[in-house]
Amino acid sequence: MANNEFEYDVALSFAGEDRAVAEEFAKLLKSKNIKVFYDEYEAAELWGKDLIDHLVNIYSRKARYCVMFISRYYPLKKWTKVERMAAQEHAFRDANEYILPLRLDDTPVPGITETTGYRDLRQHPMEAVVDLLEQKLMKAKEQSSSPRQSHDLRSGSVSTAKTQFGPVLMPPIKKTFTQLQKDRFTRESFDFTKEYFQHALKQLEAHEGDIQTDFTEVTKLEFTSRIYVREELKCQCMIWLGNELTPNAIYYNEGRVGSGHSSYNDYLTVEDNGDELRLKISGMNLGAQVDEHLVTMEKGAEYLWKRLTSHLEYR
């Protein structure tokens, strides 16, 4: 990786209730000339942007590390969920550590395991944590100062290394992923889809006066969504996570949602593109316009939402 690959050295993710702590941390980073993404420093840049797209891009692509301020408020907030899901997407495709948990209390956070190394502000002075982060950044930048440049398998480009003979083509190296990584990515994708549908249903109902919606979490691994037009059921679906026989799949069934898991209309499976884990669209929906069949978890959730709401075009 080149030193200038990242726009930010660190992106801070925190709940609004913990802003005072995050702001003090950001000031200490700034005093050390560490490039930090802290929303108050970017107020002009954020004004008028699609915040979800912008934040997903920052937390999944533009920062070398994400410092996550974990407290009892963190798992409850909409924006921290967006940031966390994007950060975990980055972590899934990068073999190096990316999420740096900073604990304010002992609240568990989805996707952050008990074995993940962390700092605790109840035990360590903030200045000491910042010094440790500065050391970590220096080491990471030293390791990434190799002349070899990154490549993008999706675009078909190949990296080069500068030598005395000029640029030498470097073959792309296919990454491998463990079953644990695939399982975690599947669960994160399902959880993101569930949160996406909850939010989208609320937005749809607020935007359209003659539409009513219902979201039901049947279990942690299954939910239903219903859309009514003038209080008459127009469309519904059930989405669930695969079982031990199909652990890396998310299933979609529309129409009758009480028929169990014996039938489905569509599904997403986990595959890698040689560089990162993605969701593969099954292709069962023959009439769908799909630009690519290997997509991010965000695009996967959007695909299923479009499939459900396509029925509203005929209302």
C-alpha cells in the first residue's frame, strides 16, 4: 500500500452521547498531525451530501484505521450502525487489523468479539492511547512504503513495481478466505439487510400517505415485511439466514410468508472475487435489471428491497 492511499489515518465512530470524549481524542490526534475523520471537522464537506453513501465510503475505504468508541449507547444508534457495518466490510477484506475498539464500558457490540484486542479508557489515560495509536500508524506506514502498488481485480488492472528496468508487471494475487470469515460476512450481511428493511419501510410509509407497513422480527435469523396500500395488503416477503446445510446463504420468499422455509423465490450466497467477500445474486429473478452479480452487502439489501417494492409499480 502506498502511504497516500488513505485520505485519513483514523476515522472516529461514536455515539452522540460520547461526543465529548471523541472530541478530546480528535484534538489530541490533530495536535500530532494525524489525519482524523471527526464529523465536526468536516461540517462544510458533509453539508448537502448523501450522508449514508459518504460515511460508508469513508469507513469502508478512506481510513487506515477506525477507532470505535464502545459504550452502552453505541449499539443503539442508527448512524453508528451504518459506520460499524462499513468498517466491518473493510475488516473482512483486509488481512490487517482495521477496527480499534476503545471501551468506555463493557457493552457488547455485534461483530466485535471478546478476543479482539482493545484499549479501555477506564484503565488507560487518553494521552497514552493516542501515543500508542501514533506508534501503530508509524509502523503501518513503514510496512506500506514498498514500491509495489495495489491492484484492483474488479477493474482488471494489474499492479507494477518500479525497478531499474522500469515498471515491471506484477501478477494479481488471489486472496483466500476462511470459513469463519465467510460465516461472519453472511451474518453481517443478513443483519444489515434486516436493518435496511426496517429503515426503508419507515421511510416508505412516511413518504407515501396511502401506504402502511409492518416489520416483524420472527427470530434473530428471520424477519417478515408487509406493505399495505390503503390498508389492503399489497406485497409481503420473508427473509431468513440459511441453516447448517446452507450456512452462507440469505433466502427471500414473497407471497405467503407463513409457509416456512420449504420454498423461496431468490437467494444471495457468499463468494469472493479474488480480493474481497461479496454477495452473489442467484439470478432466479429473470426480469430484474442487475448490473453485476457479485455485490456488496449494501447492494444486496437494495436488490431484495427493489424486488419486494417492484409490486408497488402496479398499484
